[in-house]
Amino acid sequence: MSTVLTDSGVLYVTDDGKHIIQGPMYDVSGAQPVNVTNQLLLGS
């Protein structure tokens, strides 16, 4: 999956280009969910 930064926000595009996901992505592998999209936008 690739991340695309636009003036309107963040999009995620599947490797085959068939699907686009709009909105925040969360990492739920830990004890608390982490908003990966916000971390990307904040440069963390």
C-alpha cells in the first residue's frame, strides 16, 4: 500500500491501484490504537 499526500488530506492506494482508502489509518497492534495518519502529518 502506498500513501499519497494531497492538499485535501491523505489517501492510501493499494499496490495494484484498484482501491483507494480515504481517512485515518490506525495501528491496533499495541495496547492502545495509534492514529498513523496523524503521525505522518505531524512528521513523527
